[in-house]
Amino acid sequence: MQIRTIESFLTLYRERNFSRASRRLFITQQGLSRQILSLEKELGQTLFERSRVGAEPTEAAHRLYPYYNQMLELYKASMAVLRSAPERRPVLRAGLAYGIASGGGPDFLLSFQKFHPEVELEVQEWSKEQCIHKLLHNLLDIAFLINPFPENLFRAEILTGDNMYVAMYRTHPLANSREPLDFRLLDRQTLITGSPENAMRQLFDYCCALTGIQPRIHMASSYNLDFVNAMKENVGLATLNSSMALRVVNPDIHIRQLILPCAGYLYGCVQTYNAGNSLAEQLLEYTRAYYVSHPLPVYTGPAEKEGGGGGPA
């Protein structure tokens, strides 16, 4: 059981409604539902009676509420004690939107920690909406996001860009060329793509809205690279970023770069008035320099896959 699951239970208990509770938690209703179902399965108890008008706590939920509320308060108090300890290294809280890690996100953070052991780097992975919420409420010092998002809420700097690719079995009708593929040609195609909370999936959905196309989502999973490498027949298309495209080992898979209506960028975001938080500025500057010397690899086709190389889009 995780603290975030307890927080979700408490919020739903108070709100009595999945929609209101998910907005307060800055997660999707589907994400909240999965957390509650997982908790109910772990406890072997039904905690909420679902209906069209809301979610009514069961007797088991009523009994658990005071204990879980106390657990959350004790957790917050314990974290406050740790942060106030004079002997502790300065803490830098960095948030990663879901999906960034698959594109090499941890690499620059690991490199920063290696060269700055005097800083305790606390990396948290959340949905993009949660990262924004936590940054605005001083629960994160810096957040790394993929567009689109409301850039006017804080100071956002582009750090690097990446391409989006589509993978397909060699017999697929779109596998007749290796030239970049117009994004609009994905209209009505069957797609395997990331989960709705994934930042790259959200960029994909934004591009769909810009072009007005409507692909058929066959599967939304955090493990679509595994599905690509296991493809044995023409089951549709799968979206990938550069790092994932370079890890496709199935020789029967054909990969084409997508021509997007909106370029995808990795942003470093800090509060607009960031005076006094020199650690966040230090990480932002380090990451900017890191991507200059370590540009994201670009997929250039099977013959050149081993070498990688190239710069960001």
C-alpha cells in the first residue's frame, strides 16, 4: 500500500464522487478507479458503492477512514521532521512526467547526482497534471514536462526535442516506404500506444486534435515496446519515441518517422519567481548543458541502428 493510494482513498471518501476527487488529486478518473480497485483487492473489502451519482463509502470505509487519515498526517509530520534536520544534505525535489523516463530521462538526473553528491536529489514520477500542481504548490522545485501544457504558469525552458515514430509489421500497407509519414495518415488506423497518463501519449492526442483525425486505439499500455518486439502478424501500428525505436529488435518490424503538426519538446519548468531556489536553477542549467553534449539519439533505419547519433529534432 502506498501513501498516494491512502490519499486517494481519503479524497474520494470526502468528495463522494470520482470526478471531483480525481480533479483534486490531479489524476484521471481511470487512474483513481484503478487505485481504489487495487486497494479493495488488497484488503478483500468493497470500500465504495458506485453509482451514477457518486461513490458512497461502505461500512468498511467508515471504519478505515480515521486510521488512514492518521497515517497520512503522521507521514506528513515525519517528512517535515526529516526536511528540518540540520545535518541533512539540501534536498532538490524534481518531478518527471510519466513517459519521460522511457526517453532517457533518468540519464541526466543520474549524471547530475554523480557530479553533485552534496545535493540529495529526490526524483518523483507523476502525471503531467500532478507535476504542474505540485510545482505550483511548492511540493516540487523543478518539473520536466513534454508539451502541451500551460507554459504561462511558470518559467519553462526547452531542453531538447524528440521525434515520434510509428512501427508496423512488414506486411502493413503503410510499410511500403521508409520516408517520413504524414501524421494525418493515421486516421482510422488501429493503434497501440501509451497509457492516457503518459506524456508522449498526451502529445499524440494533442496532434490528433490539431489534425482532426480519429485513430482506433486497440491498446493503451506503458509496455508498447514489448508488444512491438513480439509482433508476429499485422495487428496495427504502434507509436514510439527515438529511444524506443532504437530498441526494436524484431526484424519484421518496419519503422517510419511521423511528420507531426506540433513538435515535441522536453521542458524544464521552475516557478516564475524562483529567487532563493538555487538548486533548481543549478539542475536546469546542468540539464541544458547535458543535452548539448549528449543529444538524444535519432533513429535512422535498421542499417544505422547500432550507431545511433544525431541531434534532437
